[in-house]
Amino acid sequence: MYDTATSTELRDAAASENKSLPIHRWVPWIAGFSAQFVEDAINAYLPRPYKQRHLVVDPFAGVGTTLVEALKAGHDAVGYEINPFATLAARTKLDCLEVQAEHFRTELDAFRSTLRRFEAEVDKRWIGGGEAALVGLAEDLKGARPCGFRSRIPFFSPPVEAKFLYALVRARSLLEPDRAFFLAALGATMVTFSNYSYEPSLASRPGSGKALIENASVVTIVCRKLGEMLEDIKWAQQNYGSRWLAQRREVIEGSFFESDLPRGSVSLVVTSPPYMNNYHYVRNTRPQLYWLGLLQAGNHLRDYEQQSFGKFWQTVRQEEPVRLNFSCPGVSTAVEELRGRNTERGHYGGPGWANYVATYLNDANRFVKMLRRQLKPGGHAIVVIGNSIIQGMEFAVDRLFAEMAERQNLKVEEIRIVRKKRVGNSIIDSSVRNGQENGHRDKTQLYDAAVVLRR
């Protein structure tokens, strides 16, 4: 049995809390946890007064919540992230003190003024002659339109696309570090004025019961975001000054499994790996990856799928049966039970999902080994993870993860439920999760748990 009661206070892990916090509010991100949760973890497991600067690591850095809080607390911060857009967002946050605020303001004012003039001309032509009237105006912008991007309906309406591409070209003409911040602002806001939305996965607005956006002011929305950034940059400079610049702050675009951090060098890990729910984090940033030009030549989304922790059901469902590559009799039994469910549906039934679960758990066990190697003696890892319902079977991933950790001689100090109801509870009624057409009658609640490990 694992301890579920502790005097350590960890606030709600819901990432929605970040929407109103300086720096954290720049880029919305459905995954991850709140800045307050990370702050509590740092205070609890690297208690003040700090006698030395510690290394805090997030193996699944997302948009940098853990890294920002580590820097605020006076520690070094290193993160790993395979998603280029998330990497861009996290790096802008970590580099915010390198920005010259007054120069940034000058660039913002010029950007706003130029875009307003262009938007006024677009709106005039759109009202007067529709899409045909925009042909000449948008001709010079065609080169900025991404190759290879496909969507079921046009991602932007014609006038919005012209406005966005013009803003994109202007942003790319800037010098660093301002250029990265302007691109991050475009990426953070672009779905807002598109014909798509997050509900919570990327889907067309009509598919989510919303009307298409015929026209919108791109400059108003993007410049509001840039104004927030400028405000927060000045706040960070006033509160953290040169100290932040002296700390190690690094976001490595790539898999944590390729990490070369020295053995026993990490004091604290605060992270949240992808859950065993097949949520496609990479595909949900397709617009940002393509329209901002963040996909490298020859790279495709499948490259990132193969790097992703646990892969995805779609990538392993039709392979030969995937087996666990570590010894854990109880888990092996559960995976084989899943493999035997709904076999008449082929890889859409238990056999395909068992491949996904086995792949996920193999990566989880590999991750635990990495933690064991990199943590200092006495160092902690706080891993936020959720349970899953697949083909009618519950997988308590938090407890499976804890069992793997114990087999690697890590101490499980506690498992704390940090959210009792999370986004996605409705999916347990689906045939994908229940394996039946009539829903999951005896509902199991989805939850988030923090597994606290110590070396």
C-alpha cells in the first residue's frame, strides 16, 4: 500500500490556473499542470533557505511551466520537449529577460500600425468584392503559405488568411530575440480566429457546434497577446533581474530518452508524461507547426509520433503483438486480458489496444530507469499521471508507475490525488474505452495523481 496522506500541500494541478499568471499565460496548453502546483513541489522538496543552486528537470517540458518556476525559485532548469512549437514557447519564456523592453515596444507599435493599414485594405476589398477582390493583394503572400498542410475545411477564411500571412511575414523579418516572441504570439492566438477550435482536441468549429469565422481582426488579437508579453517581460526584469540570466536555462528539442545529463546530477524532477489516453499532442499543434514553418525539411508528424512517449494506438495497433519487456506478472496478466477482449474487431478491439498499452508501459519503465540514473541520492521526482479506461478495463497508471519505481529501488513516498475529475471523463462512455456500444455503465472516475518518488 502507498501512503495517500501527507502534510505536504500541493495545490490543484489543473493547468487552467495558468491563464492569469505572468509569463505562464502566454501560450495556452491543454496538457501539464498549474504553476502553483510546481511552486509547491519546489518549496516542499527543495525547501528554503536554499544553500545551493539545484538542477530542476522536466523531461516533458511542454510550454515550460516547471522551468519558469524553477528559475523564479533561483534554480537551474533543463527541459526536454519533442514538439517544436512547445519548444519555441518554452524558450521565449526562459529568455524573456534578454529582451530589451523599450525596443520590443517600438517593434510592437510598428507591427500594430502596419497591420492595421493592411487589415483596413483587406476589409475594404472583402466587403466590396469578396474573395475575388483579394487576389491581387494576397498574391505576394502565397510563398508564406505552408506546403503540405491539409484540413477538412479551409483553416482560415480568405480575409483572415491574408491578414495572418501578412503578420507572419512581418514577424519573420524581425531580428532575434523579438522574432521568436512575435512568432510565439501568432502561434498562441491563431486558432482563435481560425475555423477550428479546441474542444478539447483540435476540430472544426462546425463540428463543435460553432459558426465559421468569416472575418476577424488578427492585429487586435495578436497585439493584445504581445502586449501581455511586454508587460510580463518588464515584471520579470523588475523581480528577477540579472539573477535569472546567471542561471542555467535550457530547453532541448528532443526526447528525454536521449538525455546525457550526468548520473546523479538532478535534485528535482517535476513533470507530467503523456497519459495513457492516446491524446494526440502533436497533431493538435499541426496548425502551429505548419503555418509557423517549424517542421524541418523532410520531417513529418509521424517522426514526432515515433518519438512520443508511449507512441499512439494508430502507430502500433497493426504490429505483431507487443509484449512487456520487463517483469511484472500482474501487469502482464492485465495486458493479456485486454488482448483477448473484442477480438472480432481486430486491431480496433483488444489486440490493437493491448499493443498500445504494452508500448506505453515499456516506455514508462524505461523512463523510471532514467529517473533512477539521473536523480541525486535524496533527490525527488514528482510525476503527475492519470488512470485510463481502455476496452472496459481500468489501468491505474499511477500505481503501475509506482510499482515500476520500486523495482528500480526508488522509494515511493506517496501517491496523491491532485484532481478527482479531469477533462475527458465523458470518453469512458465511448466504445473505444468501454469496448461496448452502450457506454460504461459502472463508471470509473478519471483522476490525476502525483506519484512522489525519492532516490
